[in-house]
Amino acid sequence: MCGICGIFYFDRRRPAERDTLAAMNQQIAHRGPDDEGFYLEGNVGLAMRRLSIIDVQSGHQPISNEQENVWIVYNGEIYNHQQLRRDLEDRGHRYRTHTDTETIVHLYEEYGADCVQHLRGMFAFVIWDRRSRKLFAARDRLGIKPFYYRYDSEKFLFGSEIKTVLAYPGVEAQFNQSILPEYLAFGYVVGEDTFFREIQKLPPGHTLELNEGGQLRVEQYWDLDISLPEPPRPRSYYVQTYRELLEEAVSSHLMSDVPLGVFLSGGLDSSAVAALAQRSVQEPLQTFSVGYAEQSYSELPFARTVANYLGSEHHEVTLTREQFFQALPKLIWHEDEPIVWPSSVSLYFVAQLARQHVTVVLTGEGSDETLAGYTRYAWTLWNSRIDSWYRRLTPGSLRARMRRSIRFASLNSSVRRRLEHTFLGRDGASWESFYFDNFYSAFSSDEQVQLRKLSYGQDSRGPYSASMRFFEKSSQSLLKRLLYADCKTYLVELLMKQDNMSMAASIESRVPFLDHKLVEFAFRIPPQYSTRRLAGKRVLKDIAEDLLPHSIVHRRKMGFPTPWAGWLVGRQLEEIEQMLIGGRSLERGWFEQEALQRLFHEHRSGSRDNTTRIWRLLNLELWSRIFLDRDPDLLPPTSASSLVASHKPASLTP
């Protein structure tokens, strides 16, 4: 695990500057506190920061082949590298280290761009091929590891985090305002775009090739199978096969030359990973959990139940309201973008706790999006069935009147929220309303018209266009279409959150549920075996019956909640309101002051729960102050490693 960055000038007479490369690399020192390395050859410069996990003594990067004409910088873990190594040695390749990094080099020598087809793991890497004077980059299939780049007529800049690119002289942080509708709806950006103009993401499952003429080619090498399903087999087949593949994935993800543990929420996913991991190790497993003083939001009791059942060596941290708000600006800096979910802050604190004991953790991320674990999937299936009858029997004008009455009637905010989740409160003729506004959007497209000063006609993309592209691509059942879209959008953002928050604490997180062979099989499970009533993950629950207590396997999903709503009161709410309705925020010209005032009035009166909307706006403003304004009160020290970024309380004033 590490961070990577680099420079590629298209003019061979222009040398890559070591000082510039070092400044870019310093921005990601937190990703690799153990070592740094550089390779400079004329117009090319590669750099890395290393968190030593495999072959601690001799795994220094950049690494080359025997002839030193193929060089690599790499971030990730290849879990099948030992098997690949044996095959490559049989083909005549000679190793100088025991690292998985060197395996990628020899695979590239053997197979070229097709080397990625042989890799099983998480990765983002760049190879400089001196023979063809070509740069080759790749990102893993699901997007576990990040890769950002900036490309113009003169140069190509890349890095594991956007801040490495921003560290290049002359590159300004400019807001990509075209993504604002999508951010207000979802909180994240789908596809290649980022919050920064001219800085892009390499999509998951894609490779990139670039020559000295500046010709850039991005190609997809992997995708989930979204063709029509095969005839279903007995349910027992899917349970048994998934169990075998999951056991294999967890076992492979335990590969490490340094101490290892598990993030344990007490939910089914992380508990199943912990149970299988404990069966594969000799010593008691190290487990780590985070909770809150507000007991209704804390999953610590469930995590303790699992830890006691497994006999793990368990560690806990309790996050306070003060710690939450103090850490928020620093973590936005680490994430490079506004934070989508308050749980990112919790994740950082449990990663900090884990770093005191281990260097690698396994997590339960990815199960919900591949096994239909979220309630919204089963709820949407139910909603869709009822709505088909509702629309046949009820005139459109009456349905529209019902939606308006739910929106504007004098209802308790909790009652209103429940009704808005049903077919009565949603337009079944519009998938954006029926699904995205129902379960994802903080601000629907209609609400954004009132909030924003610019209309959609002045934007290059609407709030739903990128996500709808993936939903419409599949021809399978409704459930499979929902899962496919989430794996291409929502899950990618979750993985970015996990990578950046764990790496902010210099710890590697691994996601065995996202072993691509396991994911491919999960997509073959028939819908009728995935959900039942309003519950999902039926296959995983069957698997976990002999691994965990019954109360854990079948308990109601909490989804890593935070007490953000309860904290959004009193002086804290007033400070946030003052920040968003005055001073710099309004000067940006993005939002109508009257709409912002109405939002806070609704929240105080209890007529509408606007906690998610306020969170979305607060994070956007803090991000703007950190990256656009370069506010010294919010930026971490630039002269030292970002590991020691300040925890100075944030000033929530205009």
C-alpha cells in the first residue's frame, strides 16, 4: 500500500523536475510514512510513498524489470501474486524481491496491457515503458484504489489524491461548477469528472495509455455481466458456492508481513469477515470499533457481542461531538472533496485507533451493493409493484395532488418522510423521483430550481444523467439493474471514502467482499434468493448461521449511523447558518439567500427534517474555503507531513 504520483512531459527535451515531483509526493506522505522513492529519466518522473506491508525489507519502489527498461509505481495488493510468480519464473522471469509490485512488472513484460486480466486484488499503478516510450496505467475492477490525472497539450500529471496534482506549479484549484446539480442530489460525482476543473478520475476497470505524442487512450478491460441471466439453480448451490468463494477471499486478504485486524461494526458484513478471519489465524484477532455517547446511534454493544463470541482482542473508541466538528475540515482536505456521509469522520477515528495496533485491516464494505443488503432495494421492488396498480387505477391529476399534499400539508417531519418514501409521495412515471430522489437525493431537481441561482440549462449535465446511464445499460431484472448502477456509482464513492479515511491514519483497508470473482458470482444469484419481504442478503445470512450468534445475523441493519441530526441544534446550528447565509458563501453566487433562510426555518420549526441538506451545504462551503480560498485556518500545515494535520477547532463563521 502506498501513494503514487508523477509527471510526463510530451517534449523529450523538457526534463521532469525532482523538486516538483518531491513537492507533489509530500502531499501524500500520510499514505506511506515508511519510505519514499523516485525515478526520473528525461521527460518522465515517477514517485511514491510506501506503507510497508509485503517484503518490508526489499520492497522499495519504483521497481524495474531485469533490464531496467520497464519501471512501475504501484498502490494496492495483488492477492494471487504468489501463483503468478511461479508461472512467471517458469517462463524465465527473474525476481529480485518478494513483492507483488515486481509481479506486475513481469506480467506487463509477458502480456502487455492484458496484464490486468491476470490480477486479483486492488490496485492503481503506472508503468513507464522505456522501450516504446509509453506510459501505461490501470485501476482495479471495482475502484478500490483511486487514480486521478490532469492532461493537457504539454503534460500528463497523476496521483493517488487530487492534492498531488494541485501541488504542481501553476495548477489552480478551480471548481467544476457543472457537477453542482449532481452534488446537491447525491453528494458525489459519477464517472470521470471531479470537483476540480481539468482533473479527472480513471474509471474502475479501465486502463490508460499515453505516448510522447500526447495521444491518450482510455479503455475498459472489465465489467459486470449484465446480459440476461442463466436459468436458476437450487438456492443451496448459491449459498454453498458463495461461502466457498468468500472463505477464499478472506483467506487471501490476510496476506501480510505486518500486524492485521478487522474493523468490526457489529453488523452482519464485518462480523462475517471477522469470523472467517479468526478461523484462519492462530492468535486472537484484533478488532476495532467506533461508537458514540448517544447510545441510540452506537453499535458498540453489538460489536462487543461479536468480539466476545469470537474471542478477539477488541478495541473501542468513542467519538464526541466536539471531536467530530474539529476533525471535519482536516478530513475534507484528506478526501479532496466534500464528505458525503458523516460516517466518514467515524471511520477516520476508528482507523486512528487501529493504527496504534496494526497496519492492515479487513472491512465488510461491498456486501450491501452486491447482495442487495440495503432496505431501499426491497422497498423499491415493493413500491414498484404497488405503483403499477396505483397508476392504472388513479388519474394522473389525482396522483399529482396527492404528492403536493404530502409535500406541503402540516405534517410532522417524521410522518412526512415516511409518506414521501412510498408510491403515494413519488411519481412512478419518473425513475429519478421514484428511486433517486426517494433514497439518495438531498435536493431533488425541483428543489434545486428554488435553491440555485443558475438554471439547469446553463449546466453541462443534470443531477441524474450520469447515474441513469448505468441504470439504463442493464437489461436484467429491476433488482440487478439497481445493484449494477450502485456498483458503478454509490459503491465507488464509498470505496473512496474508505481509502482516504484509512490512509489519513496511515492504515491499509481491504475489502474481501469485493474480490472480483466473488462479485461476479454474486451477480449470478437470482433475485428471488436475494431479498425477502423488506430484507436482503439472504445468502449471506444463511452462510453466517454457523459463524455468528443468531441475534447478530438477523438484527436490524443500522448502517453505521452518526448522531449528526441530534448535534445539529442550538449554537452549532446557528454557527452553520451564519456561515452559509452570510459572507463568503453568498458571494460565490451559487444559492439564493431566501431559499437558504427557508431551509433553516423549516428545520427549526420541525416541519421538515433538513439535516442531510444542511450537511451537504456545510461540506461544500468548507471544501470551498479549503481548496478554493486556501483558508489558512482550515488548511493543515504545509511544511510537515499531513499525518500531523492540525485539529484546531474549525471556525464556522463567515
